[in-house]
Amino acid sequence: MKKIVETSKAPSAIGPYSQAVIHNNLVYCSGQIALNPQNMTIVPGGIEEQTKQVMENLDAVLKAAGTGFHNVLKCTIFLATMDDFPLVNEIYGNYFSDAPPARETVAVRTLPKNVLVEISCIAHI
């Protein structure tokens, strides 16, 4: 049986998906983009501001699911350009001090709302 995770501390879904789904003590978090959850607008600034907002959004979803970054097993990072990888990697690394999760990073042609970064993850409870 699956349980839907929903929190007002992260952006609401902008399509037919859930912020996260829990099944068998695993949390499957949908990709987060740099939306401010209060007004559903893209945060101003560049890749640094967007990456920080994405990670804060993921943090809110993980907390609503009863877990946190310490229990993340795998992340997927989507970038509009690999030129942003060093800065994204640095910011991302601040959220995983010990035993970082598995991860892949790919550059894609376009992301939702033309943002620069999107990150999804899988965690355990």
C-alpha cells in the first residue's frame, strides 16, 4: 500500500503527481525545482539560489515523510547545462556530510518553467 506525502512547506504539485510517495518504508520524492512554496514563483537569482531552494524544498518533503537527508539512498540531478555542475555539486554536498547517497547528474535540454536545476531522491524511513 502506498501513502501520499503532501506538505505546504514545499511547492504544490504543478501536474498529476505527488510531492512524494511512501511504499515499504521507502520515500520516492518527485523532482523539485526552485519554486518558492509561499507564492509558487521561481526564486530570483541564478544557479546558486535555485539549487539552495531545490534542496530546501526536498528537505521539507523528506521531513513531511518522516525522514531526512541522512536517510537518502539516491538522488538524480538534472541540469540545464553541465557548466553549473561545480557550484551545484558544492551546494548539494553541504546537505550530505556523512555517507552521501548514490547519484547521477545529467544535462537536459529544458526543465520545467525553464529552471536551471531539478533534483529528485529516494530515501528510507
